Amino acid sequence: AITVMTMTMIGHVFLLLCVLFVGSYGKRIGIVGGGIGGGATAYYLNLPNMAHRVEIFEKNNYIGGRLMHTVIDGIECEVGGDAWSSVNTYMMEIMKDLGIPISNNSYDGNGKTGFYEGNGIWYNPKRDLVDEAKLLVQIGLFRARLADNYATRQKSGPFKTVDEFAHDGGLDTYTQTSTSDFMSEHAISGLFTWADVLPLTSIIYDQGLAINAFAGIVSVLPSVTDAYTVQGGNSQIVEAMIAYSGAGQHVNSTVTEISRQQDGYYLTVNGDPQGPYDDVVIATPIEFLNASFVNISMAPITPREFVEWHVTLVSASSLNPSYFGMPGGSTVPDLVVSTGNSTAPFAVINPMLKAPSGNTIYKIFSNSDISSLISSIFVGVRASYVHAWPFTFPRLDVVAPGHYQPIVLADGLYYVNTIESLASAMECSTLAGRNIAQIINGT
């Protein structure tokens, strides 16, 4: 596998060769945010031999944004986005092009799945093969439309609005209706939607069936396609993209002002001006940027509501049967999914990895800190780790045409994260970064 250090060297050599043969650098570009959207923007900016001088400013002390890993009980575990689907074209392409080793993580603990309603009550859904078949047909049609959208974009170039993106391939079929309405319109029963689809939208996005159907089907994809991850943490993807691009990385760097002067844009970073830049890309939710815009004329931006996840990692020998209302000695399913009306303090408990100690590493998603419950929920706890993501996902309700946040904020000022109003996923952020790179490059 190619290391990040090797890719960094390749990136710098690439820029030097471009200067030697072309005679000058391209544009100077500042990117605010070092997550996957910012990393993808940097990667695609310099992919077509443009020799841009790109600088990335990240307020955290690490690169990766909402992709972050930690070590628990001797093994590295992802704290942020778990995986991407095999149908995610750009993610799979980047893994191949950068030689990043990926894993089809199929660890499922004891192989049992349970649907938990809370207070010791379990729900035992009956399989509805007819509704399953109907849903699979709709997923097939969704994939076909998505492929058509990508093919159209490849021929016609970048999009300037989210509406324009959704129109191609007929993706607005999904973006302009809720998940519950979409299922009903296609004769998928309400019981099946509640029992089988709602748990997935809750696990993936901490939201119900009112989310747009694009996000609803994205929630289902990992359960019906191969899902991939990078062993040791998906933040390595961002590190590799930035390293390959040759971009400068600045962590612990908070941008408090974006201003436009006669010679370009300036960023105030940790109190000091940086610039000038020909273009600036905001690759973090603008609702949490906390920066002022000076001498920049922009249309009003309607802020979105966000949901907050607490992610808890636990190394334990098993789940505790007494907590789940089961007789002592019973085997609790390692994958526990909360039902739509569950009173459980978590959305899902998921077995992730086998630790060197022999324990299972469990990953729990919840709306609040459940540290005090760990000793009750688990048996044989060796270690635990809790991380709160203050802006995990925006609310994914249907947005009327013309009311998405803009991609082009002003001439030379762009915004990646508006795409998250369709679905918050690694592929969406990568697609958005790629699109802005195309706009800047004029390709």
C-alpha cells in the first residue's frame, strides 16, 4: 500500500514538475475545512495537472472532519462515518487510483440481530418477501438513475445548483418526496416501512421517515450492497487525497473572517491574514463556521437544523442479558437495532471488530452520553470511549426547489456542504468537492 508520506512526496514532485514544464503555478486556492469534502476538492483541483497552490485550514487538531479514528483495547476503530457502498462510484475510483487498501468488513459478532423496543421487550418482525422484492426493484431503479446522473455530469460538466444536480437522471423523483410517501406510492406497506426501513434511517441519520426519499434509499443501500471501509480509520482517505494533491495542511487553524480585496480573497486564520487567494472553498457546514464575510455580496443563506450523535465504543465480552430482560446465560444478539417506538437510550449497538484481547468492539449511536449505562449493558468491559459529534447531519426533510443553500456564494467563493441537504455521505461530499474543482478548473 502507498503511504501518506509517499503520496505527499508525489504531490510535491508533481507540482514542481508542473512548474518546470508549464512555467508557472495555477491559481492560489484556500479551503476552509479539512474533512472529506475539503480533501476531495484539493484532490480533484490538482488531478488534471493544474498545479494550483492549495492550502487547507482545519480548526481541529486532525485531518478528516467527521471521519476520525481512535485506538481502543489495542485496535484502531472508526469513530465517524463507518463505510461506503460498492455503488459509490467516486469513492471506489479514489481507492483504486490512490492504492488505498479497503476492507469489506463482514464481522458480525455472534451473527444474531435483534429489534429492541426497550424495557426488556423485543420485536420479532415477520419477513414480507413481497415488500422486500418491491423495495429491491426501487433500489435497482435508483441505482440506474444515479448512473444516468453521473454519465450526464461526465458529458455536460459541473452543476451550479443542487436543483440542477437532482434534475439529471431524474433524481428529483426522490429528493422531492418523503421516504414514507415514496414507499406508499410504490405499494410498499406501512408495516414493512416501519419495521424494516425506519430502523435504517434512524441508524444512519438519526431521523425518521419524513426524510427525503433520496436519503431514505441511501440509508438502505449498505444493507443490500457490499460496504467497504479502510482498516484503521476512514480518515486515512482524506489524508491520502490531500497528500496526493500537494496541498498545504494547517490544523488548529480557525478561520474567523473571509474578506475580498482588490487582489483577491483573504482569510483571517487564528487572528492573522492569509492570502491573497483567487478562489476560496468553504468545506464545512456554514451554520458552524462562525466567520464574518467582508466586502462580499452574497444572497441570504437559510440555516439548517442539525442532529447530534454520541458515538460510544466499548470493548466487552458480550451484551448483558439481564439488561435486555433475558434470563441469565442467554445469548443476546450482538447487533441490537431500536424499533421506531423504542424507549431504549440508543439507536443501535453494532459489533465492529474483534480486539486482540478476544473481546468484541461494539459501536453505539445515541442522542446523549450513555457512559453511565455501559456497565449495565455489557459484560466483561475492558475499555470504552465516547465522542460527541455536535453537527452530525442536517435535517434531511424535503427542500422545495430553489430553496437549497447555494453552491456558488459569490464569484470565486464556493460551498461544498449544501449537498448534505440531499444526503450526508462520503460519496456526496466527494461528489460535491469534485464538482467545485471542475467549476474552478473550467473543466
